[in-house]
Amino acid sequence: MSPIRIDELPCRQTDVAVIGGGIVGLCLAGFLAQRGRAVTLIDAGGSSASTANAGSLHVQMQSRFMRLFPQRVAGFEQQLPLYPRAVEYWREFERDIGADFEMKVSGGLMVAETPEQFEFLVTKSRRERELGLSVELLERGDLERIAPYLGPAAYGAELCANEGKLNPLRCNAQVRAWAVRLGVTIVDRCKVERLCAISPGFTLATTLGSLQARQVAVAAGPGARALMDSVGAFLPVEPEPLHMNITEAAPPLILHLVQHAERSITLKQLSTGQVVIGGGWPAKLAPGSDYPVVDPASLIGNVSLAQYMVPSLAQLQIIRTWAGLNSKVDGRGVLGEMPGLPGLHAAIPGDAGYTLGPLTARLVADLMTGRDPGVDMQPYSPMRLQEEELRALAGQ
Amino acid sequence: MTQTIPIEFEGATLRARPGETLAATLTAHGVQDFRTTASGQPRGVFCGMGVCQDCLVEVDGVANRRACMTKIEKPISVRRGAHGRPLIAPSPSAGVNVSGAFTGTDEPELREPELLVIGAGPGGLSAALFAQRAGVGVTVLDERSQAGGQYYKQLGVSEQGVLPADAQHRRGAALIDAARKAGVQIIADAPVWGAFEPKEFIATVRGRSIRFRPAACIVAAGAYERGWQVPGWTLPGVMTTGAAQTLWRTSRRLPGQRVLIAGNGPLNLQLAAELLSGGATVAAVVEAAPAPGLGSLDSLLTMGLAAPALVAEGVGYLRTVKRHGVRIVNDTVIESIEKVAGGLSVTLAHVSGATLTQRIEVDVVCLGYGFEPANELLRALGCVHDFDPRRRQLATRRDETGLTSIAGVYALGDCTGLGGAKAALAEGVVVGAAVAAALGHAPAETLMHERARAVNELARQRRFQHALWNVYASPLTAPRERCGDTVICRCEEVTFAQLDAALDEGLSTAGAIKRRTRIGMGRCQGRYCAPVLDEIVCERFGRSRDEMSGFAPRVPVKPVTIAELSGRGSGS
């Protein structure tokens, strides 16, 4: 068989170019194809966001973000109503496309080990209820009943019933196959180097040649910043390199998505029986690149905390670790058309971007095709970033 | 008769020799089937050296212990491994704080030896010995309970009542002894599971993680055998040539009574001679290369001139094999292996593709189809590697002193691309001398003479090795049919058909196919499937293999328990 060479773009023109083949880009490309658009999706590869995701479905506010970025709490709170909807939407999406994401919505526990930590959860849960979330507080006795795997250090917890987990490897593969079935042209290992506004539409300069598109959606996570910059737009996405661990298979043990009230951790068991331990321990960026690499201090710290919380994990072997990139802006997603650049859309879901992926992709697809998203999109509009940039410039 | 140690195994009591591996005890008692996989398939000893993670059993209630790395020192209770065995509840004395807030991680102990050598095989030991004698403070780490590596494989059991140690054992023992006497600190049972930039290593020593930040390091991690992905290659009773040799050379146990040895290279002949001396029947030695004829005369002559002692050894093995009437079948490979009532039934094929009609029935099949370098630590550090198309493997880029692309990181021996044990021995002296000089030590004149001799010896050994490769050159370097239900990834039980389906979906990189199919996601970290996958993907897309085309290296390079990572183990 003669080798298949991929050294040029399969087309030079398209209705919509989607940049980024993670969960947001794949979903968005599929939705737009469903609505009759000719869609070309370009993915640089080597990204470590959706492909490195650990499969948590987050709903309650993550204590990690609140601790690390107190100035962004207002932003998180504005985005909070999207999370329960996003989890519901995952289920709906799974059904619509006839897929199996190995999704389990068996609840998420944020565990406190001291009365002070529990007090933090009391305050947090009060605020979350005001914002419409369904959460409850469990004291030691109740916690032991529903989560006997937790060790003696657990003092109490906040339970959020609509949190859960899925298998991101299966999701990525099945969503990709669905997009291909709908006619999306996927170009792998191709990097968009810059965007150029033409009228109407845009020219994309890529490593495999140039492509013209009437509309462009940037779903490139941290890569969005440079792309937007190339066309004179401001989208300050920062990469947050994070560490993850996976164990060999164990019998069913940990039902919930487990977090900690004061420390960074997510802990859950996949349908393979493997336990995935992650939740915000830092990785490093390889010098001179945007490729994240593992930091041994995070590996040791992350699994030590896991063992403290679930002591029976002690004899389980870690068989692999990896690092991935989270995309951060200001606590909220950036969804919609860039100011002054008609046809250019941002699709940056915000913190816990994988959870928000399909829903935010649908919202952006609605905006791009002139439909009513049914959600007030103003809090997520890129407009606020322009204001921020102007303020910054004025202040100089 | 020496004392034995009783081992409880699935209700029976087996008699183990003190110091042998659990894999050897079980094998000696006719047990081939050590565990079942997630899909219910039986597995047994395959690599015999701690790489493949297939001989996992439950030892005293702890699941997933490698039988081949478990040394018998006291009575133990063993069960076959099963997928997802329940976890044992931690004992209150396990050192885990019972209540209150998590107070942070215990910082692992940090050691800063002047020189850290990873691997106590011929190359690592010889480098360590030279550097120590030149005044360097050297620590050597090795995963095994005994130094010596895969070439010297030291006898672990008492010589009483078994065939005593041979010259190869004794040369190894002498080298280990010399290194110890010179002051080299050799730490055994110390798997190095992580390497981090710029040159930090973490190993598990007696249940705890220790960080090593040496001034300089030498990675001499050796090699492991390639897989031969044909139908039946995962069956219990099918093991590598090295695994069978380890059973015999360390524990004086035979892998089985009737053995077929197949592969490409001289080690298979050595194994045949050794198993014959232990009383086994060798059904045949099946060699992929043609029989040496007039065309190999030049190469044979070069070998004879470069390393007469090695040639004499080889001739000795050949004589033993011939004396026992063992057939050497050239130009032939294994096509498939099937489980039958009496053992394993093997189908052979000519390298041209024609299937041989006669099947061979044996207890054990040994596969020795060449080696892959154990370069995972070097790759994790970011050392530059080049693809060597002739040997079909990555070779570590080094200068003539063994220095890699990273300052202070040296590498030698088979982990850098194959050269053999004798070359590694000589290379150890050359690299040891370079490291000593780089660390500011001036070796005595006698040592420098030794170095000069080693330079010549290394050149001779390399000439020998090249000629040897010419003699053993085979037109067929992989099974002809890589398709269908044949397993490519042992750990995750991924088949070639699944790989083909992923390729047909348009996936074009090893990483994307890994995430799609789970190939390479298991305990062994893709040691056997990764090179095959890389080869297939690159061929399909017209790319050449390089250090970026396969999987990215991942820590831990060998599985490590959470207790060992946290330093709060139940056993320590």
C-alpha cells in the first residue's frame, strides 16, 4: 500500500473554519454542519487540553479557584448557572448522537477535615443555593453512610447531586466520529499561524497553505490568544498546566467525584476501575514551548493527599501520569463574536471547560447561525475584554 | 539437599528454593498460568525481567506483584492474579494520620551523590568501578535484588545440588565484588521510576521514594526483548529467550521440559545449550537468518579477529546443540502458536511466507527476536535521540565520551542502541574516565593505561558486533501478517484489527491512536506495542520514525504504589 501523504489542505474555501479540535471545536463543528454549513476543522495536534482531560463533571464552585483567584469569584458566580445545565446537556447530547460516554452522575463530594473547613462549605453552599444550585451538607455520620471509602480524617462534606464523571477518551473519539459523519472536514496536524480579515470573511494562513472562510470560530484554548492577536483582537486566555495520575484497575470503590474544601484534588473512579487523581496540582511548561511536563512534587503531593483521603488506595499502583492545560480568562467563558470583527467568534468555555464543552459549543453555534441561544449571553461576551483592554491602555 | 521454603499457592504447598524468584518456583511446579486479564485471558511469565507486567500474582493479600521480581526469602501465600482484586484495608499502624487536616506531604529524602549510575549490568558496573577508583563517589541503583544485570544474571540460589555457577556468572561476581571493594555503593531492589529535568531521578528504596540529584549521572539501563506479535504470543508458556535464561541462570529451574527456541541472534543458541545442560529437550532452534555460508566468511573472519573468545563461546554452544541432535532451522520464523491439550502447538513459516506443514508440539516457546533499548529515563530527561533504521530503534545521541545532549548526563551500553555486553564493559571504562575527568578528578597513570586498552577493546567489540549483525541479517524483521485478532498491546488487549479501524477513521499519529484504542495505556507503558505501532503509522503516512513519532515518555516508567510515593506505606 502506498503511503497516505497529508501535505496540503483538502480545500481552499469553506463556509466556517473551526480552529481547535478539542471537545468545544468538535461539538461546534458538528452543530454547524447539522445546520447546513460546510465546516473545516483545523487542529494543530500536540495540544493537551481535551486530549488530557480527566473526565470530571463539575457543578459546584471549586474551592481551588476560590482560593487561588479570589478576585474572580464574581466571575465564577456569573457562570455558575451554566454548570448544571452543561451536565444535563452532556446527557442530552449523548442521547442525540447515539453515543456512550460512560457518563455517571453519581454526585460530587467536597470534603472538609476540620470544623473550619466545614464552615467554609456552609458559607459556600449558602451562596450556591442562592444562585440556584442544589447542594447539601453532610456531617460525619451521613458522609460515612454514603461514602464509606473515605478515611477517618473526613469531618463532613458538601454534596452536589448533579456532579459526575465520564470517559473523555471515549467522548473525544465518538464526538469526532459524529462530526465526520455530518460531513465536517477535519485537518489534523495543521497549525493556523495567523488570521487576516478580508471582506467578507477571513483568510487563515496555515502550515498546509491558506484557507478562506466566511466565518471563523476560535476554539483553541490557550492558543486563542495569539490567533486573536494576529488579527488585532484581544483575548487574554492563560494556559494553566495541571498534573494528573491514573492507577491500575481496582474493583468499584469510589462512587463520587471527590474534592477537598481546602486543597487541590479531584478523585474519581472510571468505569475501567482505574482511579484518576488530579484536580489542580501544577505541571510545568517545557522551556520555550507550550507543552506541559510533569513536576514530581505534584505527583507525590497529589497522590499523598489522595491516600490521606481514601486510605485503601495505598497499595494501588500509579501506572501513568500526564500533564494537561486548563484555559483561564477571568472566571467566565468568552463566547461570541469579537468586537469589530464580524464573523470571528470566540469559543472559550471557561473554567472546567470540558464540563462546559458541548453546551457552550451549542450556544456559540446558535450565535453564529442567528438563532436565539435561550441564555443571556451578555456575561460571556468578548466585549468585556475590549473594555478591559481600553481601561488598561487608558491607565498607562 | 538444601532447605526449601513452603509456598502456599491456590491451596497447594510448593517447595521453593531460598533466593529463587516466585516465577521460578511456580514454573518449576508446572504452573504456567499466573493470572487472568480483564477479558479473562490467561497470562504467565513473558519477559521474566520486570518489564511486561504480565506475571502478576497476589502475594500475602497484596494484588499485582510481579512474580519474576519477587524473591523467595520466607514462606508466603500466593494466589493467581485477577483483574480488579479488592483492595486490602490499611492497618491502623500504617503510619496514616487518623484525623485532622492533611498536613502536607513528607518531603522524600534527597541524596546528592557525586555520580549516580543507573543499572548494575556490565556497563554500569564497569563505569562505576573506574570512576570510584579515580576518586569519584559513586552510587549505583538497580531494580533487581542482585547486581549483574541481564548478562551476568547472578545465581540466586545455593549451588548445593544444582549446576554450579559458570564462567559468565563468576566474571560478573568478580566485577560486582571489585566495585563494592573499591567503595561503590550499590543499592539493589531500587527501581528508578522517574527522571526529571535537568538531571533528577526518583527511585523506590525499601518502600519509600528517594530523590537523587547527582553532579553527574550515567544511565546504563540495558535493553529488553522485542515482542513477536503472532497469534498466540500472549499464551502462558510463551516467553522471551531472556526469561527462560533467567529462570535457568538465576534459579537453576527449567522453563519446561520440551522447549522450542525461535528468534534471530546468538542468544537463542546460548539458551539452547544451557537448557540442554539442565536436562531439557530442545525441539529445535528456529532462526530467521540464513545459515552462515560463503557469503558470511568475511564477517566470520572479522568476528574471529576482533573477539576470538566470544567466537569460541559461540562455537561451544553450537557444538553442544549439535551433539544433542537439536535441529537448527534457518530462514524460518514462528507464524502462530496454539494451545492444545498437551501444551503448545507451533506453526512455522519460511521467511518468504510459505507455511511449513509440520507443526511442533512443546511445553514452552521462547521468543528471541532482538531487543529494544530501555531508553525511557533518557527520553524523559529530554536527551536527543535519532532513529537508527538498520536496528529499527532510537539511539541516544552521544559524543565519544558517552555524554548525551544534556550537560552531566551520560549514557552507555544497550540502552543507547545495541552493542552487547562486552562492548558495554569496555565502554564503561571510557565513560567512567570521562565522567571522572569532568568532575575534576585526575585518574592515576595505571588507570589511564586501562582506559587506553578499553578504547581499543571497544573498537574491537564494535567491529565484532557489526560483523555479527551481518551474519544474523534476516530479510524478515517482523511477522508477515500483522492483522486481525492478533494482540498488539498485551496490557490493554488491543488487536491489530482495532488499530486498523482507528487508522481507517483517519487518525494519523501514535498519540491519537493511543487515546482512541487504549493501545499502550497499560502497566508496561507500551514497551512492546509502541515500536510496532510507530512503525505501522509511519509506514502508512510515509513518515520516518523519530523521537517524536511514537509515544511521549511518561512517568512513572514502571508502576509504583501510592504508598511508595507518599512514603506512608503499610509495609515500611
